[in-house]
Amino acid sequence: LQQTERTGIDRATGDYMGMIATVINALALQSAFEKQGIPTRVQSAIEMSKVAEPYIRRRAIRHLEKGRVVIFGAGTGNPFFTTDTAAALRAVEIGADLLIKATKVDGLYDRDPVRDSGAVFIKRTTFAEAIRKGYQVMDAAALQLCAENNLAVKIVNIFTPGAILAALSGDDTGSLITP
């Protein structure tokens, strides 16, 4: 078994632990939305019927048609796939118009702005350029999946109040990666 040096936990087990953590986060987000009167469903790629529906593509689409927010938890349900790839996969599967990546920075940068104060903010770029230049906002598989399916990606800061709503409203917040 491949184990991480830091924890001694094998990679697959660590990935499953991370997937379960995303369901915990999804439940917290669901609670916050429902306190605001927004009907919300959590779907999990790992079966845990006591707290979330199983991920079923057609059911997710039906919830959306009924005006509900659907939060996808547990990634793809498989180890070795990132949450970026899972988000891109689910967005493509349900026919989303836009994938919003809420992260710890204000958008796309040429380098990690947390580690490098000289990092340059990029307001808009294409998938081809993001992949070619190796921008680290999402893993390459997720970027490629979005590119192949003409799914634009908006990057916003999760800690900026109203950033996600602004992105949903078409505001110029954050960065945009397009086909």
C-alpha cells in the first residue's frame, strides 16, 4: 500500500477520509442555505443514506428543475481523483453553464499568491493557455474536462462576502477561464 510519509495512512484511505469530510462540509452548507429559506439537497457519491441522497444524475437534474440547490459531496466516490475533477465531472454531467471554484484567493494568478507576493492576477484566460502555462488553480484533468465540454470556470474568493452570489449574477468578480 502506498502510504503518506506524514500520516502513515495509505493514499486510498486518506482519499476516502477526505471524501467523507466533503459530505460534512456539504451538510454545513445545506444548513446555511436552508436557514436562508433556500431548498437544498445533498447528494453523496459514497452511500450514506441517513444524511444524504445517493448521487443520481437524473435526480440531481430534477432537483435543479424544481429550483433546489444541489450540493455534491464525496467527490467521485473513488480515490485518486481530486475534488476539482469531481466538480468538473458533476458540472458536465448535469449540463451546468458555469463551474464556480471558490478558493482562498481572489481569482487566477500566474503563481501561488499566498507563497509569492509577486504573483500576477489574471482576469481572463482560455483553457489552452491555463493548461499550457501550468496555472495551478485546478488540476490538469479538471481543466481538460471543462475545456473538452465548453464549460467555463469562474474563480472567486470563498472568504469574500457575496463573491459566490456575485459570480452567479454575472458580476465581474474573480477570474474567468473560457474555451
